[in-house]
Amino acid sequence: MTETTHTAPAKVPRNAAPARTPVPDGGRRGGSLLRRLTPWLFLAVPLALLITFTYVPVGNMIYYSFTDWDGVSPDRHFTGVDNYERIFTRPELFRVFFVSFYYLAASAVQIAIALYFATVLSFDLRFRNLFKGILFFPYLINGVAIGFVFLYFFQDGGTLDSVLSWFGAGSGHAWLGDPESANTSLAGVSVWRFTGLNFVLFLGAIQSVPGELYEAAQLDGATRLQQFRHIIAPSIRPVVSLSVILAISGSLSVFEIPYIMTGGATGTTTFVIQSVKLAFQFNKTGLASAAAVVLLVIILLITWIQRRLVPDERVDLV
């Protein structure tokens, strides 16, 4: 009989990696290309929408500002910087910027109110969730609805006069009848509406501070005022800076509340209301576009100056 020889199989180490099938260079390059393109594929739709509805209209607005287009006819004649000269040389076109000071003062008031309530409601307080909802609710209401509500609130014999008469302080004063009281009333409406936005920003920044800092401060005997000065105020400095930028830009571009309540009458015309009237009432789209470009440049310039004067610093309280 023939003797059969059996060869023992080679032992494979337990930790040995399995043999890999070689990948062609084309497949490796294709996978790497796909990985590089994946973020841009996700950004394609948002970028397309941003370019279509933001940058293209801004480009058209800048182009129209150098023409005499009336907004209707297909003819557009290039006029150079004539529109910009008219804005800066005609006082009635540039004087409306002074109305923004009322809203700028109102913005300072709403920031102070929002900061106060955000600080108080960041501590343990009964019904604080209810108060949070009450403060933020006005910001959720449509601006047109707010305009109509306060139009009846300030009218002669309206809600405000009725409430004042209960306390024997009623008067026949027309709240929207002269420039000073009208702009003050409209600025007060903006305080009521936008305080909730600043409140939420401040509250979120305050609640992001580690709780251990408050506990350590309480153990050291720090009062609420000391906690605000040494813990809360430094931590929310970037958010306050953002609120100031929003307040300045918003004060310069106020539109819906004065437009609904007064239509720009009695000295309440803002720069945006004036631009809208130039474009759609007087058919001077080129001049209105120049006014919009001037407003955009002013807002960007003020924002740049503010960022240079108060730069963002990394806050480290731990």
C-alpha cells in the first residue's frame, strides 16, 4: 500500500489582519474625489438660494442706483453718480435720518430692560417660565398686526386715553398728532415688540455660564449684584455687542410700524419709508436704489467701527 503523507496547515496568528483585496487606483481616486465634493453638494442648494435671492438683487440694486430707471419702462439711462449727489445735497432726503435717533434711544431702553429681566429670571424664581413666555410673546406677533393694535391704542379717545382717565390724568393730547410725541410713541411700540428678542439672547448667554461659578460665589458670600458684575457681565459681553449692532442697524432701517400707524405723516418718515415712496409712489427707482445703497454702506460702516472699538474677546471665567 502506498503511504499517504499529510501536511499540517500553516498556523495563522490570531491578531493578523485579513488580507485586503487590492483596490484599483481609479477607485481610490474616485472615493477621494467624492469625499471632497460631498460638503459642496450639501451646500449647493443653500448657496444657490443665497445667491439668487440676496446677492443678485443687491447687485441689481447697485446697478439701478446709477440709472434713472422708473421701475416700469425697459429703458434705463446711465446717469453716473447723479442720484448720490441728489441724496447728499438735498436736505429733505437726508434729514429723515434724524428720526432714527428716537429708535436708537428706544433700543438702549429695550436692551436695559431685557438685560434686567434676563438676569432676574436666570435665578430660581417662581413662575419664571410664565414670565419668559410673556416677555417673548410680543416678538412672535406680526408687525402689521402690532401696528394696527397700537394705532387704536394711541388714537384720540382710545385705550391709552381711557386708562389715563381712570387715574384722573386724561388729556386731549393727540399722541400721533405732532412729530415729537408721534416718534416717541412709535419708538415705545418698538421697545414693547423687540425687548423679547434681546431677552432671549441674554438669557441664553447667562444660562451657558457653568453653575459651579454661581455656587462658588454663593459660598463666598457674593450678592446678586456682585454675581452680575463679576460673572454675568463678562460672560455675556459678546452677546451685548451683537445686540448693539442689531439695535443700530434696526434703528436705521425701521419700516413696518411707522408705515402702518402713520404712513410717514407728522414727521415720522424713516429712511426706508422714504425709499419705498420714491420707488413706488414717485417712480424714481434709481434714486430709491441709491438711497438703499447709502443705507447699506452706513450700516456696514457703523458695524465695522463698532467691531473695531469693541472687539470680541474670548471669555474664560473658569
